Amino acid sequence: MVKNLVYAPTAKSNCSSFFNRLCQVCIAHWIINEETRPAIFELLDLFKQTNIYQIEQHKIITRWQE
């Protein structure tokens, strides 16, 4: 799903703000409760675990930076 959103035609204008806001909302909610704080690290691990081939990795990293 993340890969599809990043490669979508409108991704350049919408993707970074969408993910930025989504992560902010989730982290802000999770950080106030000690029991849900580990979800922050689970979210980060999900980004690390994306299965992207080495060639595509450069494209997705560039798009993320945009």
C-alpha cells in the first residue's frame, strides 16, 4: 500500500504531507499512553520492512525525500 501511494501520479503533491500528518497523529496519540508507546516503534519497523527491490529502492528513496 505504501509503495502504491508513493508511486501514484499525485504522490509528489500529496504523499509527503499525507504521511507526515498521519505519522504525527498516530505518534501524538500513542505517546501519551505508556501501553501504546511501543506502537511508535512498530510503525517505524513497518517502514523498514517494506519489500522493495534494490533498483526500486533508489526511486522510492528519492520520492520519499521529495
